[in-house]
Amino acid sequence: MDLGLAGRKAIICASSKGLGKGTAFALAEAGCELVLNGRNAEVLHATTEEIKAATGVKITEVVGDVSERATQDRLLAACSEPDILINNNGGPALRDFRELDREALVSGVVQNMVTPIELIQRVIDGMVARKFGRIVNITSASVLTPISGLDLSSGARAGLTAFLAGVARDVAHANVTINAVLPGMFDTDRIKSNFARAAAQQSVSEDEIRRQRMNSVPAKRLGTAEEFGQVAAFLASAHAGYITGQNILIDGGAFRSAF
């Protein structure tokens, strides 16, 4: 399917690997010019070269933590009028909520709620003026169903979801949409680190933890960054203008609900 995005400009946060990289690939295949971001310059450049070799699109690299204002400034200097903004960021590590002090709580909220809101504030009026804008927030299935140890991440991402619910309706008239994609268990570095932690706690192998977790998913596998990226790219497409304020769950059927 032609997504109608050829020549569009996209900022993709935290896109050097994982779900951000999968989304970057999908948007590049659709013909978008990309601004990619990551904290590790070497990993980010390798991703840029990989996507360029596969698609030939123009890519600008911005190294840094997207939670920092200076990095946000560089992203917008690289692309002052983005058509697409993909909000993504690392979240707090698994941790018992009793261990979270004020500094950790504030940091988690900044990472997963404040940062995407700040970027949206800076791009949304331009999108409205140009009568096209697609904002996709990568959040988590934990917004809908609790995951022990990810309470801070879940709370901050749920706060972002609630904050933007009204904003999405306020700009829909201008062909500007705001949606979220909620991944379940995907084969990324983050989940591998969680598997390693669980294996150490339970004194079993990481392969055993991986098998247990996959068996808990009706699809009996982990998701891939590639399939995630295709869903995010569709929400950013010209065909998705009538979808806004929605939370698209991608979890292989793990969340059991009829509605």
C-alpha cells in the first residue's frame, strides 16, 4: 500500500534501535525524509547507514537524550516543520515502587510524559497551519494492564495518554492526528534485559524465561520491531486522518478483553 508519505518529513525519537528503528524503517520505505535520534552515536550512525542502504532516503542524525532540552532543540533545528512526530523514549527499569525516591519518580515522569508533551507543544501549531500532522506516541501495553515493577513507567505513560485525549480532539479539524501504539512483549534489548533479570532472580536460564513469557502470549511468540513499525507508519499515513485519540494495542492477544 502506498501510504501517501513520499517527501514528508519525520522526527523519530529514540530510533537507533528497537521499536523506534522499526518505525524509522517503515517510514523510510514510505519515502519519508528522517531525523533519527539516539544516545549512542555509533549505534545511531549504523542504523542510519542501514536504512539509507535499503531505501536511499535522506537522513539526519541527532545524538542525545531526547529528555534534555538541548537535544530537543537540535531535533527541531534539523527539521523545523515536521509532518510526522514519533515520540519514543526509554523508560524506568523494573523496580519495586517502594524503592522509588522523589528523584526517580520525577525522572520517570519527565521521560515518559513530560518529554513527548514538550515536543508536541513545539510542533503542533505548525502542523495545524499546514493542515497535515501525524503524531504517534509509543507507549506500552502496561497503560491498560499492570506489570509488576513497571509502575512508574505505566503511570507516566497513562498520564500522557490522558493529557493528550482532549488535545487530539482539538486539532482533528486541521487533519492533525494524535494516537498511541501500545506494544506488549517485543523482541528488543529492553525485554532481553528483563529476561536476564528474571532469570537471575529465579535461578533459571534466560531461554527458560523467554519460553515461559512466549507461552503466556496467545500468539506464542514475541513481536518484531518490523511489524510494529508498519502499524506506526500506517497511523502516520495519509489514510489515517480519521483515526485520532486512539490507543492501538499490539500484544499478540495477551490482554484478554472483548472491548
